[in-house]
Amino acid sequence: MSYQVLARKYRPKSFETLVGQEHVVRALSHALEQQRLHHAYLFTGTRGVGKTTLSRILAKAFNCETGITAHPCGVCGACTAIDAGRFVDYIEMDAASNRGVDEMASLLEQAVYAPSNARFKVYMIDEVHMLTNHAFNSMLKTLEEPPEHVKFILATTDPQKIPVTVLSRCLQFNLKQMPPGHIVSHLDNILGQEQIGFDVPALRLLAQGAHGSMRDALSLTDQAIAYAAGKVTLDAVQSMLGSLDQSYLIRLLDALALQDGKGLLDIADEMAARSLSYKAALQDLGSLLHQIAIAQMVPAAVAEDLPERADLMRLAQLFGKEEIQLFYQITVHGRNELGLAPDEYAGFSMTLLRMLAFRPTEGGSEQAPANPSVARTPAARPASAPLAVTPVNAVRSSPLSVAAPAPATVPATVPASAPVPAPAQSGPASAVAVDSSASARPAISPAMAALAAARAGSNKAMGGASKAPLAAAVDAVAVPAVTPVPPASASNPPLASVATVAPAVAVVPPVRSAPPQPAVVPAVAAAPVRREVQFEPVGMDDMPPPWDDDVMFSSSPVVAAKPLMAQTDTVRTQVAAPPLVAVVPRVEQSSEIKVPAAIEAGSETLAKPFVSIPVTELGWDGHWPNLAASLPVRAVAQQLAQQSELVKCEINGNAVVFHLRVPLPTLLSSGSVDKLIAALSERFGRDVRIETQIGAVEQTANAQAVAERAARQVQAEKSIRSDSFVQTLMREFGATIATGSVKPI
């Protein structure tokens, strides 16, 4: 007797032995037990999931000699004949080779006859989606109302190609792919009955290679038995399938954890020496990373009997969660890009090197990386450099100023090239001074300046508990009178040489507007001066919003202010300086941002006005652009009417002659002139002729429409810029209107 393959020898013969389709078995069993039999069933699913097997079991349930039952006996004449494929009243037809209307008509002609020795005549049409539309249409009526003794069972792998008129006449059951665990247990049972030795990892590898198909798994098992000459071992199955040994992947991840680039390339070279598939390696590496991610997030989901469980749990502890997610993405993209690489080795090795190069920053999610400072660290001021203080009368001309006594004789400015130190970070607030290069920076509103100062104080508060954010709502402030300071001399050294503690002062850039109206604002608490320049990392929560980046980047560096000194004939005494205050000119709330002159001009220059000459004989005002735009023509004739210019219109007997200037000769093709003549004749009720000439045009319907659209656009932009809310945003927050973002309604 010839050998029978495992897929046919162990085909399930009852609902109880069917694997992996419990939802379908339950529905059919209940229907059979309650005698609620439908006349047409449709089984859908991928190859090898049991569609044909289910149809045979259902045919036996219909025709078992013990009666209609969900548990056919399997020993009666009908059951054995159906299992052997020789039952007369069970007809299996392959629609892939019998897809025409003639074959379907022949089948339906036989359906009217009663079964010979069965309860029902069962027609099983496999791959039914291959039937032609005419074949489907020919079976619709019979499929909807078949004879009482006829049952239809349809099977397909592509239900999307079946007409909805057929789907609506059937009970549809979707068969699922076989889970790997079901396949492994089924192979274990079959090999035990065949008395063939096996390794469980080998069966698991066969289940993965079957991709959810039980028939493919049994076929691969047959091949493995022949390849291994008996016992199904892991090495034999790996060699047969060309799959990768998991040890290579474990070694790759170990080298990656050690940041060993040479080790990664050595493993890739070793794989090349054994002619292993890099595409399969990336596929298996993605599966391994998926299992590691599961071990990290849901350790209980990892099977206890998994051979590589120990390695999975070890790697799950070795890598961070973010790293595994990143490696998985790199692996998936590397596999997709493998065909674009110069060769598979280059694509595979570049994927490994990409994992090595793009690892997450140290600390993972537990520690957010510090944002680098956007400003360069300025050099510290020399100890002998004098303090830069701007007099009060220079406030209007300098965007950034610090109030100082008018009669003071300290140096007025610092050279532009002199570096300015950053504020000390250890005090409760910042000391301030003036950057002489600030005059080139744009002015900002008081609201934005106060917001910038508050955010700067908030950033510094992250460095210690004693740091408090600086927040001020300033309308207008002035400078109180302070004690004059004598000029520097041999007996009176420069102020910068005295080690003192200075009061902190908030400086807000002024806005070019109306003259300031003085008001006094007290200064914040004093802060000790430190010459070291420090920049502390800023967290993501403290980054400035996008709309005030210009303000934050244009803020000037600040320097420490020194206290004033009192001079006597014999004793020089250090005295406390009067508090310095911020000077901000008042911004008049009633001021408006003017509309640019180009927009204010409006549509006055958009188009030259059209001068029309009325034609009294036609009762027409002579306005050709309006007439051309209203004519009921389409396509080229419409373009001819709207892009042509009227030279003159004259009456010649009973006919009207329109002399038109046309910009392009192509507008005169495709019978467009005749269509335009017909439209004009219908409009005026007289014979019309058109004389054309080629030349430049100006006064056309198209030009008029363009001018009108431009005028609406200008009016829309003017309206937006004149809006009080928009002007407030532009004045207070430095907002701008994006070019092209304003559209007329």
C-alpha cells in the first residue's frame, strides 16, 4: 500500500477532533442539535484551516444513518463513503477549474433530482470566488430557494470577491488561523501515534514556519521526518527550513549591550560564512525583541517551557524598555530597506551599527536629558573693569537701560567687544546691568518683558530652594534721586574693585512709543555677586513657548551691580546703595498698529477701469467682460470668451460683428468660435459674426475676475490688521501675520 501523507491520514473526521475552530464547531453543533438547518453555508479562511474538512463533517452530520446529529457515527455506509470520497450525493466541485456559466448550469440542472440513497444532496463548491459574474448570477435563484433536499456549502479564501447578493443568501463562518500552540499539540499527538521521536523546540519551529496553516505544518512535518531519517530534531528542522539559530541573535544582543561594534561585525561575518539569510535573521531578531519587550512589560506572559526563557529574562534586565522599543523599530525598518542596500551584508551590518549609534541617552525614562543652553557662555569681566551704567537721559535711545544718578561720574559705557558675565545663580534674584550691543535688538512690549523675567526667575528656581521666580507687572516706572558718587582717583578706587553685595534689579526692555510717565517700583531682594558664569539645565516644562522665542533669545546678558561708596577726608566708608529700579516707558493702550501702505492703497491700482461704449441697437451697455462672464459656454469656448478683449462692435445690416483680440491662437481651435457665435446669437436674437486678431489683451473678463479677487484679498488683509484683538497680540506679544494665511470669505 502506498504511503498516505499525514495531512490526509489525520484529517479530522468529527467536530471533536477538529483543532482550532471552536467558535464554528459550537454554532454548527447547536444548529444540528436543534434541527435549525440552513440551506447554504459559506466557510472563509486562509489555506489549511479546515474549510474542506468542515464541509465533509457537516455532510456526514446531514446524512448519517443514525439521523441528523452533531456527532456522526463514522461507521455507517454514508459516513464511510463520504470519508472515502465516493458518496454519490456529496459533490465537491472546484470553482477554479469549473468557473463558467455552463458548468454552473449543468450542476443546477442535476440539483432538481432527489438524492439516490441519502437524506440530502450536498454540493460543496471550493474556491467559489473564482466563479464568473454570469455563473454567480445563474445560481442566485437556486441558492436563495433550493429544493428541500439540497444543501450548498461554499468555501473561499477571498470572500471580498464574492457578490453581496451571494453573501446575503448564506450563513457565513470565518475560520481563524491556527495558533502555534494548537499546531504544536496536534503535531505532538500525531508523532506520538506514528511512534516518531521529536524535540519540542523543533515542533515549535515547524509551527512558526506553517504561518497558521495546519496542512502546511503537517506537510513540513512529513518533510522533516524524511530529512532527519526518523527523529525530528531541532538541528534538522533548522537546517531544513534555513532558519537561524537563536544563539546568534542572543550573541548579537550581548555585544550590543557591551557596545562592542567589532563583536557585532564578527557575528555578521560568521553568519555570512555559513550562508545564513540576513532577511530571516532580521525577522527572527524582531521576534526576539518582541519577546523581550513582553518579558519587560508582562513577565507572566512568557511561557515557562520556552527554551530561551532564561536568556529572555536576562536580556530584559540588561536593556532598558526604551532601548528595546528603539531596536525593534530599527530592525523592522532595516528589514524593509534590505532590498535597497548595496548587498544584504551591508544592509544587515548597517542595521546593527544603527542600533549601536542611536541608543537612548543614559538614564532612560528615569532621567530626562538636560536641554543645552541656547546662549554661549560669555567670558568673565576682568576685576578692574568699571561698571557699565546708562544715565537716565539715555533711556529713550537705548532698548535696554539701567537707571543711575544723573551727576555720577562713573564710565558711561562698556566697549562693544567687552564680554559680560551671566547672572549669579546662588542668590534669591538676579542682579542686572546693560549689554551695550542691545541697541541693535528689537524692542518688546512690557507684558512680554515681564513674562520673560518671570520665566527666567522660574528657571533659576530649579537650582535651589532659595531661588524665587521674578514676576512683575510694570506699567511705567521712574528713577528716584540717589547720592552722587565722586569720580575715581588715587584715593577713591573704581567701584568694581570693591567686593560688596549689590541689590538685584529687574530690567525690562522698553518699547518705542510715547514718552514714559514715571512711577516708582521697589526693587527685589539683594543677591550676592559671584563672578563665575553658570548656566543650569532647563527642563522641558520651562522651555519658552514658540510665540516668544524671539523675546527669549533677544534678552541681554546681565551683570552684577556694585554698591555706591561715600568718601570723606580721612575715612572711606562702605554704605548701602539706594535700590535701583527698572525703567520701562509706558505704552499707550490706544496706539494702533498701522496698516502697511501697500495694503492701504487697496485695489486702486489693481486694474485699469473699463470704458464701455453702449450699443443701442442691441440694448447692450457694451461691457464685454460682464457679457463674456455670463455666456453659457464651457471648456475652450468659455476661455475664448473670458480671455478675449473687445476691440469694437458694429452693426452690419441685420448682423452684429464683434471684433475680438485673442492672446493665444489655441483658443480659436476645437470649434470654440462657432460655439461662442451660437451663444451670442441666442443672447441678442440676431445673426452674429466674430472677427479675431492675435495680440496682447488687457480688458478681459479673466483680468476683471483676477482684479476682483485681489481687491477682496487686500480688503481681507486690511480688515485683519485693523482688528483690535490682532493689534493687541502684535503689540503685546510681538505676533506677526503669516504671509498668505489670510483668505477672503
